Amino acid sequence: MQKRYAKVLLSAVFLLAITLSACNSNSGSGEPGSVADQVKRQIIGIDPGAGIMKSAAKAIEDYGLEGWKLVEGSGAVMTAALDKAIKNKEPIIVTGWTPHWKFSKYDLKYLEDPKQSFGGEEQIHTIVRKGLKEDEPSAYTFLDRFEWTPDDMAVVMADIQEGKKPEEAAKSWVDANPDKVNKWLEGADKADGHELTLSYVAWDSEIASTNVVKYILESKLGYKVNALQVEAGPMWAGVAGGGADAMVAAWLPTTHEDYFNEFKDKVEDLGPNLSGTKTGLVVPAYMEIDSIEDLKK
Ligand code: PBE
């Protein structure tokens, strides 16, 4: 008899719990359960100097997301937060970009951006210091020709994500793609130990590209390369001021628009090294929203 009583009680508690959690997931402005409340009106950002932070702040403005906060951190902190949320099947909104390994590891989607706060199509450009052409013609020739695809970059990023050292991942890709690499190097002489500095930011996409370029400059052209990891502002300022020789991490025309406008007269833009990038707000596919506009609900 007592056992039966306990069973009924348990069922009742269970039912109550289900009912409560169903009420909780009701959506509606400001009610507990709206996406805004579920994510505590937070967008998980990256390093404050990243162009995507400016675009995300603009999105908060453009879409009238009052009370929303863009949380500063880093690329690594952002992917750690994403990983944790997905493991717990929790909602999360992050600043995201393509190419990035997170899209092959997790089922994610970009929120539509009808107001184009994140801009339209863009490319990653190679930017060098003025005078590099005369001072280091071999490096200049290669850097001018260096151009690869999001799929190429994805291979390097995936290797690094799976635990390979960036230098090793770069070497594997270069060894596996001699035709591409040799084309970039045609007519470029060996530079016998000349020193070069590449500036970059620790974004996963740029860790991949910078390591590939460094490896080619060193192993094929004989340079000694210092890969200088800095924030976005110093990355641009370094090339403009001559402290760095080059960088392959300029997202244009939108993401690094401010930096470009500030430094364009002091650098040389060698054009795109990769086309087909995207930036925006990214969520796990299990979240039931599709557009940045849905965040207002
Ligand atoms: N990113 C990756 C950078 C450029 C490369 C999109 C995070 C940014 O400045 O936002």
C-alpha cells in the first residue's frame, strides 16, 4: 500500500515538473522562456579589437536590441562557451565567422541579417609594408600570389583543432599541395636567412593562414620568420609603421573597414588571399530562431 502511494506521489511530482518546464519555454516578449531571457540578453563576443565586435555592436543598435550586452573575450573563450552550451543543449548566441572549424564540428546556423549590420560579401586581403617590394622581392612575389580557398584553410584549421601543432598542420597542407605552392613561388629566389615579421591575431582562421605563409617563407624561400601575435589594432599599425612586414588577415571591405581607413595610405594592399568569408551571429541549429530580428521577441 505504501509503495503504491509513493508511486502516485512520484508521478504527481513528475507531472508538475513537466508542466512547469512547459510553462517556462513559453515565448513572448520579456517572459521567462523568450530567447532574450534564455541567453540573458548576452551575445558571446571575442577580442574587443576584432572587426566583428564592431559589427555586432552595430547589430544591437540596428535591430534595437535594448539591454543586450556584447561580452568581450577571445576566439578561444567563445568556442569554449559554445562547446559547453552545446554539450548541455543550452541556448547561446556567439559572434561567428567562416571559414571556421566550428561549423564542421557542430550543427550551427547564422542568424539572418536583413539589415546587413555585418555587411555583404568580403575577402581576406594580404597587406604589406611600404618598401617590401624593393627590400624583399622574393617574399613580396610570393605574398602577392598567395591565394587559397576556404576549403584549403579548413583542412589546416581542422588539423589544429584535432591537436596538431599549427606548424605541423601548415607543413602537412604545404606538402600535400605542391602544385599550388610551386605556382606561388615561380620566379622567387631564395632569401638566405633574411628576417621577416608577420603580424597576426589569434583567430583560428588567421592562425592557420599565418602558419602556412610562415612555413612557405621559411622552408621554400629561406627566410627566418617571426610570427608576431598581437591584437587587431597593433596588427595593422605594425605593418603601417614598418615594425611588421606583412599580414594575411585583413577582412575587407567591412570587418576591418576602420583599420583600413586609418592605415590605407601607409600600407600596400596586395588584394584578396581568400574569398567567400562570412561573419555574423551564430547559434546552435537546435535554437528556434532564424533571424537577428527574432531576438526582439
Ligand atoms: N574575425 C576573424 C576577425 C577577422 C578574422 C572575423 C574574428 C575580426 O576582425 O572580426
